Amino acid sequence: MNQPPYIDIHTHRCAPKAGVECLCVYRLGSGDAEPPAPFVAGVHPWDVAQADFSLLDYFAAPHSGLVGVGEIGLDFAREAVDRSLQVEWLNRQLAVAERLGLPVVVHSVRAYNEMALELKKYSLKAVVFHGFIGSPELINQLSRSGYAFSFGAASLRSPKTREALQAVAPDRLFLESDDDPQADIRALYDTVAALRQVPLPALKENLYANYKRIFNG
């Protein structure tokens, strides 16, 4: 039986790779060209000070490759970016995702409690915390709301996050390369399979099923 592809759930580098299916990120207002399908689109929290309301018009037209809203969120480590403005843009885009019935990919840094409060206001198809860094206790807290979690190479540099990765439920798990030019999603799968003590083919089947369920991949 053929093995499913490796799934890179979050990347800004969308060049084709053998045996890998990528979910690309389109950063609205960045000036970048729309990436190849499938992709998610949104106003990043770092960009909200320069963002114009007209960027939301993007979602008024159909886009055949669009499968989610993201990455959007809160980054309270960026002190130069007004927190209230970040929350305002987050809510605008969560409302779009709810209206369109699309999953959300969120960026959350030093803002998990605030993010959870805003997410609870909406009925969303699914929520994926990308580039998750945090403890098993935080995973358990957020999992009660049905959220999923994506881990990258940076996640594994944190001992508490390695523990969290081992503890996360199989149906809530994703892996990503983000914008790291050195990242190899296949090597990350090998590392995570060893950490979770599961065979690599089983991990690939697991993450592919999660991808199909949430993003209709």
C-alpha cells in the first residue's frame, strides 16, 4: 500500500519537495504573490500597525486554493506592536473564518490566555496553534476546547515542549517547517516518531488523516 505524503502544515517556502505536501502561508499585505494551493491567508499580528481594512476584501472573492485563515493571532513579545490593535485584527479575522466555515491557524506568543478568551467568542471549524512552545499543562488546558497543535524544529529546543509533544493526543498533532531554510520536514518526522515511540509510517498516516479532516487536503 502506498504511504501518504509527509505533511508540512505551515511553511512560507512553498517550493515543491518530493513526497511532501505543503500548506503554504499567504501573509496579506506583504506584497508577496499568492502561493500555490493549498494555502491559508491572513494578516499576521506583526503587520497590524500597517494593515488596511481593505485587506479583508481578499476574503470576499472565492480563491480555489484557500483552505484556512492564518496565520493570525497575538504576539505580546513584540512590544512595539499595540496589543489592542492585535486583538482587534484577530477578532476581525476570526469573524471571517466563522462566516466562511474555514479553520484557523494561529500565532500565539506570550498570549495563550488572551488568545483562548478571544477564540471562545466564535464557532470555528478548527483551530491549530502553529509553532507551539509550551508545557504539557498548557496543552491539556487548550485541548479541552478541541484545539490542535503544530510543532517545528524550534519547538523541540524547549525541554517542556518536547514533553508536551509526547503528551498531545494523536488527533491534535501536526508538524511544520515554518520559514526555516534549514528545516527538513522529513527529518522532523523521524525525530518526532522516535520521541513519541511510534513507527514512522504510523505517524505519517496519523498526520495525513488530521490534515484531511481539518483542511480537506
